[in-house]
Amino acid sequence: MRLTDLLHPHLDGVTTVVDAAGRGLRLAPYVHLPDGVELVTDDGERPIEEHELVILSYGPDPALHGTEDDCLATLARLRPGGRGLLLFGHPGQEPPYHRLLDGLVAQRCQVLRATPLDYVHLRAGAVFTRLTADELLPPHDWFGRPVPSDGFATTLRMADEYVLAGLASRALRARHLDLERRAEEAERARDTGRDDGLADRLAAAVREKEQLASALRGARARVDVLQARVAMLEGSTSLRVGKALVSAARSPRRGMAGLPRELYGLWRGRTAKSVAKRSAPAARAVASVAADDRLHLVHRAFSSAPRDRLVIVGVLTDRTAEDFAADAVVNRPLPHDGALLVRRTDPDAVVVQLSACTGAGPWSLTGTGLAPDLDRRLAELLTEARASGRAAVLWRDAPASAAPGLARLAWDAVLDADTGVRLSRLDPAADGTERLREAFQWDSTRVRLAELARLVGAPDPLDERRVAVLAAPRDPHGVARLVAQVLGQQHRPAEVVVPDPAGLEELDAAGVAVRTGLPTAAWIADWSDLTEDRPDTLLLDLMCAQEFSGADALGHAADGEDHTFVPALRRPLLVRRSLHLAGAPPESWCGLGHRLFAVRGKEPS
């Protein structure tokens, strides 16, 4: 939730908002106060009256958020009827509200609403008021509307919910702490394994270089021997005499006359030739030694370009391999070449899909106990992956009992989930928009691969979903509208590119990069006209359609077509970054080979 959405429902009767937050916080770009409400800075001395609301902050960084003592001192200046908004900067699922709870009770303050916030340095907020009488105010629902009060029944409900919520939160806190501990241990183990794996790969590369150099030296030695034998045969007197006799036999008239003279010349040059033959091998050996240190490089091929896609060596089914190949580099090993494939491709992970071991294919019956040779081959594959410093992951998309032998192997991680659905296999007309959105956000193959990438520290496939919004707000009203539209999107943009970033601090605090110049995200959405009414599902539906179609540009077509390829777009709404930076007019996109996809959606008003 945004700070303004939490604050505005509680501004009825408020004329002044007092900023008493930490010195490192500048809250003016966050609150977007309505007309008639003034924002002032607290002087630390004057009381907070009934028609005022004070904003406090408390977090782990005293220079940024302030301290606990500052909050308690401000609470002491709150008069009956005054209101406050307490902001927490602590990471985690539950802020340390217990440190300020006694101070709130001592000042007779009742918390009306508390909710998480979508900012990097502000994680939660709570609205409270100081009571004017010995009676609790009615609580508020999720929309900030008061719930009808029923006196003692309301108080009793609060007391009961407090005890039961504490029971549920204790289990959640324990689970959260346990997950954090496991994540830290896994990160340390992965870092240690990565360091050890680097040394192992370096040693393996040195050994391989020595083996190649040795093999090359042996080959060169054999070549020298063969060359010496050929030279000896070609230079032998017997061979030359035989050639002379054959030549004379083929042409008796001309060859027989010169045959005695040629044979006499061969006999005279025999001594000189024998001396030359004895010195030639030594010269060739010296040349071989001089060139040996460099010639082995021709047997190695590599690329120095950065790796921007997940690389997998996977024992996968045909369907899974086809789906994974859309977002990753997939190499499928056979039982006889798995270890060699790991060494040559240096993958991010070796993935074994359980259903690939129980269905049809070269790895069928692996782990079932019916094919011990395949079990041994798979163990060798995992050993090679571990020696290369790469993670071995079991993708358990079927019951473990189907291949119990796989559980006895050493795995770095186990994923208990299906492999997801590729959006291009869905039918928008039959499955509906909601199913497409659900698959895009939670069940798609790309989401499953992102989980694998996080486990092994590989490039995230979800980076292909990053969207950059191009906008040019001209006044504070345009800035406020841009912030509201960006933060309201269900598929939130990764960055906003504007001529001037002034006033957009809230976007940066919410994790949306604000920049000038060229966009860096994979997709571009042009929001130059901020007067349009854009639904909160606009980018979500556009990205769903893109992942379904694989198109390069999406938007509205002239005849109102929906979810179909078209030769031209009346209005492009989402464009691939490379196409946008190319600068070609939209009318020429189809002629240049780019794919255009029409979505009807909701027309901006």
C-alpha cells in the first residue's frame, strides 16, 4: 500500500499534517495532501492539537528513521483528539511495535489501522488517535471505513482477536525465522561450494591442457616419424631407379636414350643425399618443440561474452525441454555422454526431472531399481556436476515413490512442483483472461525457471518481463498522477524514464528506478499523455499477451481485433526495447519482419 492511501481516509477534520519523522526522511513527495490540508515541519516543542495529524517514524537506522525516544517524546505532546501516523522501517514480517506499545497506552492512544507499505525504507504504517473519553472508537475495515460500534461487544471482540492473532503470529514468526536461517545457511553453502568449485574447475582445466599438450606432442612425434619414412622412401635409390625404368618403358624412343645418363647421376648423388637425410630429422624436431606450446589452442573454443540466460543440462521430458528452451539454454544428456556434456557446456545447473525417469526416453526406469546401469550413469553425471562446482537439482514433479532410488543420490536442491505451463499453450478464448493472468503470475514455466535460477545464482528469466515507462509530467498534478498510475499497476514497471526526476522520490522508494536518458528494461510503454485513464491491469494484460504470442509490439488495431497477429497497429502500447531504439516508424515494422499483435483490452478514455 502507498502512504497516501493509508493516510487520506483519516484526514477528515484535519487541517494540518505535522512532519515529525526522522531527519533523513522527506515525506512531502509521498503524502499528496488534498486542498485545505497543510504540511508543516515539527519544531519539537509545540503540542499536537485536535485538528492535526503528526507523522512519526521508527526504524533500524537512527539517522534516517529517528529513535524510540523521539517517538515517545512526540507522543507526549499529543492532545486529546489528535491523530498520528507511525511509520516502521524495520525489515521482516513484523515490526517491533512492542517497544512503543506502552507509550501508546500511557498516552491513551488507540491504533485504528495498520498495514504494510510498498517502500524500500518504510515497511509498515499504523494510524492512531488519542481518545477523548474512556471509550474505544470503532475499528476500520480494509477500505478505511469505520465499523459500527457495539460497546462492550466491540471491546470483547478486540480482546478475543488479540489473543487468537497472537497464537497465529507466533507460528508465523517461528516459520519466518526458520526460513531465514535456512536461507542464510544455503547461501553460505553455495558461496563455499562456488569457491571450491572454481578451484576444482581451474585444476581440471590445467589437467586438460596438459593432456592436450601431451597428446599433441605425441601426434607431432608420430607425424615426424611418418614424414621421415616418406622422405626416406622418396629419396631412396631403389625408388628413383624404378621410376626411371618405368618412365623409359612408357616412352621407349625418348626414355631409352637418356636412361644410362640418368642412372649414372643417381649413383653420383647417393653420398650427398645420405648426409642430408641424416640432418633433416634434427631440424624438424627443433621446429616441433618451438611450435608445441601454442598449437594446442586450436583444440579449444570459448566465448568471452557475458552469460545472460540460464544454461541447463537436463534429464527432461520432450515437452518440458521444449518449454524450457523458450527461456533457457537446454542441453539434454544421454546416458553415455552426460559427464562430457557437463564439462563442455559448463551449465548453471544439472536438472533431473522425475517424470523423465519414469516415462519414455533414454533415461526411462532410472531410479526404479530396474536399470542399475542407468542409476550408475546418473550418479556419474551428478559427480561430474559436483566436481565442476555446479548445482544438482531434482525436479520432483511426480510422487517420489515412482523412482525411490533418486532419493538416495546427493542433491543440492529439490523442487517439489510441476514444471509450469507455457502461455503459448493456452487458449485466451477458451481459458479466459483470469486464467492467463494467473498462469503468468504464478504457474508459468518462466516463473518455475526463475525459482531454479534463484537457487543456483543464475540469470533470472523474469528479467525479460521488465517494463520501462516513458513519461513527461509537466506539473505537480502530472507527477502525482504518474506515481499513482505506476504504483497502481498489478505488473509494476521496473523503471520510469522522465526528462526531470524531481518529485518522483516515492517511485524510487517503492523500488521503481527513476532515470533519464535511454531505458534499460526489455519492454517500453509510452505514457507521455498522463491525462489518460489507464486500468491497473494494463501492463499485466499486455505482458500476458506478449508471452502468449512472442510478438515484438502490441497494441490496438484499426478494426478492433483481439489476440491476433495484424499487419499494422493503430496504437502501439508495448514495444520491444531494440525495436523502440531502432527508430523505425510503426508503419514499417511489419515490412521489416517484426511481429505485431493486437489486443483490444480497455480503451483509455
